[in-house]
Amino acid sequence: MLPEVFLLAVKGLIVLLVAEGLKALSSLLGRDLSGWSAWFASVLGTIIVFALNTIFAELPQEWQTLVLAILALLEANGLYRITRALRR
């Protein structure tokens, strides 16, 4: 299974993209779609996280180790950038 931090980041990105996309669509149509954005974001986030976990489970053990190592490096890089930005 993929790390929980990674899955939460993916869900957060999906929610952000869906909310902004529906906001733009709402302004184009002239209708309020705010009620649909939460529903659509949660459904889409669940589907993508399920697909990522399914794909990850099908990888051989060696590849799973490699993927987890890459995700750990990306997470460490993100934490470094956050702490560097907070120091300024």
C-alpha cells in the first residue's frame, strides 16, 4: 500500500483541481455548482486513490521498494522546502 501522506497529497490536489475547474465552469454557465464540487471531488479522489493502490499492489516487490524510496525522497525534499520557506 502506498504511504498515507502521498495519498492525502493526491486527494488534496484532486480537490483543488476539481474545485477550481467547477468554479470556472460555474462562471461560464452562470450557475452555482458549489454543491457538486465536494461530491465530484470526493468521488474522483476515491477512484484515483483506489486505482493507484491497485496498480501499486500489482508491482513486483522490488519495484514497490523502489517506488516507496522515490516517494520518501520526494517527501523529504518537500519537507526541506517547507522548512526553508518558514525560516525566511
